[in-house]
Amino acid sequence: MIRGVLDRFYEACGYLAAAFMVGIGLAIIAQIAGRMRGITVDATEAAGLCLAASTFFGLAHTFRRGGHVRINLIVDRLPERWRHKVEILNCLLGTVVVSFLAWHVGALALQSHAFNDVSPGLLAMPFWIPQGGVAIGIAALAIAFLDELVWLLGGGRPRYGAPDEIELDRPVA
């Protein structure tokens, strides 16, 4: 049951990342259309906020799909029993570091909300809105790392390899 919930969560993060990419395009189109009519549209900031949200919402989805770049110079040369232990160590370190980052970015978003901090441009947007999107995206990546760590500790093979290298849900022999 939890597997289905997590998979839908990662998928939703991917769709949110795509929606924010569309937002970038719409902001740019609005700016171009405004210029053609002689109207100033400050869409640069909105496009930047959409870029931040798209980037961080896409991390967990991309990790789960094996789309992140991995350098396997050492891991691929290890015996299978050591390789699995190193993969567990990598996921443990990733979980700790990304969770630490998620905690602090979340705290920054809450602080920006408490201080009513706004962007300095024509579009005075509260900073907690993009920071909140970034915090949620990083928290989603932390969840994906923890999910993978639990899977590896249960004897599973890494599911974050390149799509042509992985066999999902097949335990280590």
C-alpha cells in the first residue's frame, strides 16, 4: 500500500515540475505579448520562481526514475557484497544531507513568512511562496532517499540506476 502512495507522490512531483515549466513559458509569452503592446510586464521574477519550483519538484521524480547522473567508477568495480554495502552507505549519506537541507530550507520559508519578506521587483511576491516550493521539493527528495535506503536495507537492488540498468523490485541474490 505504501509503495503505491509513494509512487503516486513521486509522479505528482514530476507533474508539478512540468506544470511549473509551463508556467515559465507562460510568463515569457506574457512578457513578449506585453512588449508588443507597449505594456511593461515584469514576468522575469515569476519565471525565476517557476524555475526554482520546477527544479526542486523534479528532483524526487528524476531520482526515482534513475535520471540523475551517477559516477560509478568505484562502485561498479566492487564485488557484489561490497557494492550493496556501499549503495546503502551512499543512500544513508544522501538521506542525511538532503534531510538536513530540507529542514533548513523549510525553516527559511517559515522565517520569510513570519517576517513578511517580499521580493524587490515590480511583482512584490512573498518570498515564502517559492521557498516553500523549494522546501517541499527537497523534502520529497529526502523521502525518496529514505524510501530507497529502506529498500536497500531490505535486500533490494538499487532502483535509481539508469533506466536500462535497473530491474525494479527484484531483491539481491
